[in-house]
Amino acid sequence: MSVDDPIAAFRVEAGELLDQVEQGLLDLTHRLDDMNLVNAVFRGLHTLKGSGAMFGFDALAGFTHHCESVFDQVRKGIVPATGEMVAVILSAGDHMRALVDGDAPRAAGDAILARLAIALEAARGGTAPAATASTDAPAAGWRLSFRLPADAVVNGTNPLALLDELRGLGDCTVVARTDTVPALVDLTVAEIHVSWDVTLTGDVSREDIEDVFLFVIDDMTLSIEPLDAAAAMPVPDLGPVAVDLPEIDATSVAIEAGRPAGESVRIPAERLDALMDRVGELVIAQSRLSQLAHQDGGVAMRSISEEIERLAGELRDTMMVLRMVPVGHLFGRFRRLIHDLARETGKSIALVTEGEATEIDKTVIERLFDPLVHLIRNSCDHGLETPEQRRAAGKAEGGTVRLSAHQVGGEVIITIRDDGRGIDRARVRAKAEANELIAPGQPLTDGELLHLIFHPGFSTAATVTNLSGRGVGMDVVKRTIESLRGTIDIASTDGEGSTITLRIPLTLAIIEGLLVRVGDSRYVMPLSAVEECLELSPEEDRRARGQNLITLRERLVPFVRLRELFATGTPPDPYQKIVVVAVGNERVGLVVDQIIGNHQTVIKSMTALHRGVAAFAGATILGDGNVALILDIGQLVAAAQPREERLRAAS
């Protein structure tokens, strides 16, 4: 998006407005009598309508006007807010998004407006207009006094436009009060120091006047009093207002322009991505400089190299912070999903979120949305029971889906937990045997049995619905999480519910890695997966042949010889090393020839030719200009398991 493209900027801001309106509507679903929420939704729709008309989105402005009119009646007490009305406006929000994008059939909008008319009529049934004498406009009119906040102009409010709107309501006389204007030496040009007295006559209601100040009414001083007929006489024209100012030496006066009110700047995402790429290249160049400085550079060159290393590290950390966004932005998008699922399934479902302030890379956030949608839909459809079933089981009628996030080291752990029936293990096994995924009666651990639901085409749904039953979704979830170098675990208790845990790296751009050598090649292991390192002596190596197990603090830990897995064709070093890594809840050792040390790893994508090699998550450029592959620990261990099982069976 170009920051100079006003249409693109409007689309971004319209999306944010619609997000705010949607959140307000979802809150209103549970508090239909909350007038603060009603007013917030009305203001959002009013702003969207005005902005749409300003930028030429006439269809959007016209459609939004109908929705705004309904909420105008609600906030004036003419009709009450209803659940059906809120549901229709939510659907209208989806249509508004399509209108913003320029791809919305008119028939769809007409159908929504027809539903809205029915909902409004149902809300109006049996209710009388709530207008009272206090809100009716007296025949004579109104006397207004108002003072805007000092920073109103900086925040985008035009006082002259407000006065023009008042003049559009009826006969209007305006007098500016300048008694609070400071001397020129104390004047800040971006602040408002003038207040106004207005006499307004005609058939105007108090609500019409308040609507003029809708977006500043909470921060301004506004007095509206009925005007007696005798007092409704024209105010004489006072002519120009003379203000006595002291004589000032112009050269000694410095007028400070108002600072921008906003402390943030909207930057297109692609610019951040490009900057991240440059920072990555800088980290690589700094690594090469450091290596050269320590090989044949003098003290001065090493000093400069260390200074550049410090600056590059600070720049990298700052850049990483810029890319981080709270996971609450992601969680908030699921409130609408839960609302729609509850209406579609007839279940009472509550969404509880925890850890919304936990931050994660924006790229990871974007790629997590679809997997979480699948998991939440499955929890609501398969996991949660109907109100009747929950009552029979002694539970509350309403089910709960709980989303939580917290950071552990270089990972963010996201859990999706429901309090439903749990996973029917017998049904999962029967379905797996019927699909020939496992042999009849084949022994499986509980984790292996539950992970069968992530197999492509696997579904335990008895019938195909709009929500589930086709066996697609969960395998996509697993593939997406693994493509993020993450892991997925599942636990379930009969009658109490299920918990799915996602472990996701904080970022996909730069990671802390452990650089190792296997044969003549070097590889990088994500440091977040490394638990400890130890030496594999020749005696232990000989004893372990065929078993590939070591005893670590009274616990057997299997290990994989990367030399044999990668078929290096070179003899092993005399003293090999074992890097113990965490894979889910298990620990596995990876045997390497040498541990070189920590490495700031800039992740580069694999070429299309090599993307099918599951053992590698990407590549990086080392300080000497050579390429090192980044190991995908989960995929690497999964690929090595069949080979190790064959070796143990043959021994």
C-alpha cells in the first residue's frame, strides 16, 4: 500500500472502523441496554458513512446510512436494541467490507436491508416512541454556549464546519467570545482559544444539536438551554472585535507550531518486511566482518567490529520489536466466529481469552488465523454438547471455549481448551482401523491415538455439515503449524473437555541458533529447542550401537546420529557431542561432530527444488560466506524414527 494513495488509506481506516463496530456489536449482544455501546456503534457507522461519501464510495455510504438510522432510533429510545437487530447489523458489516473492497452484489445488500426492516419492525412492536417533552424543541429555539478542547484542530476538528452544520439546522446567530485569547507572545497557533455563543431558532431538537458535536462532545464544554420566545430576538451585529495587544518586537517572538497529536505513524507492512531484510543482510555482513577482524585484523579493526556488532544487535532487537503485535488482535477476531457458531449450532457458547498482551511476530499472527479457526470450529461442533446434553451430564447449559497465550523463552504457547465431552477414543480407533490407518488391535499410546485426528481425510463426524465432517481442516492445521516450525499437542479427558496446545516461535525472521558441524557441513539448530549438550565418548558410542540410547539422570534418552542420517561418508570425530533437544514432551539426542557455538541466524527460504526436504526449515549465510542449513527439529526426528526402529529390530 502506498501511503500517498488516499483510497488505500481509506480502505485501511474503514477496516479498522468496521472492526471497532463489530466488537461493539458483540459486546452489545450481552448488554442490549448499554447505551454507551449503542452510542459507540452509532458513531462508528456515522464516521464510516461520512468517510465513504468523502472518498466516492457512494454505495457504501448509502447502505451504511440505513444501518446508522436504525441505531439512531435505538439511541434516542424510540426502539429497543434486540439480539436479531444486532445479528443483522453484524451481517451488514460483512457487506460493508465487501463494498469497501468494491466486490459486493447489490442483491445481497438488499436482502440484508430487508432483514433489517423486519428486525426493526419487530423491535417497534408494542413500543411507543420514548420522546419526552424535555427532548422536543421549543417553538422559539435554543441558546448554545460551547468551547472546544484546545487541541481540537490538531485532532482534525474544524470549528467552522461545526458552525456551518448548526446554520443548516435553522436560523442561526453566532457570536465569538475572545476574552480568553492570550497575548501574542503566549499564543500557540495550533490551539483554540475562542468560544462561541449561538442563538438557534426553528424546529430543531436537542438531539439534532448534540449530533453536530457527536465526535467531540465528551471532551468539550457545551450548554444547551431552551430559548424563550421573548428572548428569541436577533442579536445585533457587533462588528469587528477589537483586541488591544502590546507592542512587541517581532524578532523576539517565536510561535511554536502545534505538535502532531498522534504519536504513532502508519507504515505499510511491506516496508517493514523490506527493512527486516536489510537488517538481516546487515547481521550477515557484520558476522563476516567479525570473522575477518579476528583472523588477521589488528586491535583497532577488532574494536570497530565489536562496535558494529553492538549497533547491529541493537538495530536487530529494535526491528524485532517493531514487528511484534499483541496476540489480542488475533483473539479478538474470534468473538464474531463464536457468535455465529452459537447461532448456527443452537448452543450457548462463551469465549474466554487470556494473555492478550503476549506479543508475537506479525507474520506468525497472519498465518495462525486459519489454523485457529479450524480448531475453534471443531471445539464448538465436536467438543461442546447441546444445552440438553449438558444438563443431562450435570453441567451448566452454556459451554466455554478458552483461548490463552503466554511466552516461554523464544516460543509462544497458545492453548485452545473447551469444557465439552472430550474425544471419544473408541470412535477414533474404529475410524482409523476402518480407514486402514492402523492395524486392528494395534497398540498405541494415548498421544499417538489422539494425533490420528490430524491425519488427512480423518473425521469422526457422523454427518457432513457446514461446520465439519469432510475430513479436511485438522491435517491443514498440523501442516501449517509445522511450516511455522511449531508443534501441536492434544490432551482430552472424557466428560471434561479437550486441550490443544500450539508451540510457536516468536519470529520467523531472525533466531538464536546453535551452530554445529556434521562431517564437512555446518548446520544450525534453533536454540529454543536445545536443552543441553554433552559428550559421547567412544566407549559409550560402542556400547550404544544398535540401541542408540543413553542414560541421562536416570532416564533413557534416544539419540540419532546425524552423520548416518545425512550419509556424510566421513569418519566420526574422536569425541562426538550429543545435543539434547525437546520434541513436544519428549527429549531426543542429536549426535554431531562439533559444537561451534551460538549464532545469530538470519533465516532464508529454501528454493522450490529443496522445499520438499522436510528435515530443514531454511538456510542461512555464515560469516565466511558459506551456506548452513537450519534444522527442523520436529521433522528431523520424525524422519529418523523409522530408520532407528529398523536398526533396533535388526540388532
